[in-house]
Amino acid sequence: MGNAIMADQEQADVRLTLAKLRQEHEDYDAAINAMIKVGCDALRVQRMKKKKLSIKDRMTQIEDQLVPDIIA
């Protein structure tokens, strides 16, 4: 793939995956806030935050695929 332009279908699939990850990221955010509110133990909250960060990293990788490399 690299710097080659993605086919329309492939780009649509990637955008759908990105949308799902964004939703999952928001869900984790809501869950973490709820866990903090009810006083869940810090270790469980920390694990959730780590999963949320992992999702954010995957979102960044996908966004990098969608945005062409301008600095060549």
C-alpha cells in the first residue's frame, strides 16, 4: 500500500474500521468515567485506560494510512 492511492472500496473499509474504533474509544471513555465515579479500584481503571490508549494508537495508524504523505 505505502504511498499508493487506495482503491475506493479499500478506503471505505478503512474509514468504517476507523469509525468503529472511534465508537469503541468513546465507549471506553464513558466506562472509565463511570468506574471512577463509583470508586472502582485504580488497577482496573488503569487497565481500561491502557486499552483505550491502544485503540487511540490504532486509530492514529489508520488515519496515517488515509492521509497522503505530503512531505516526500
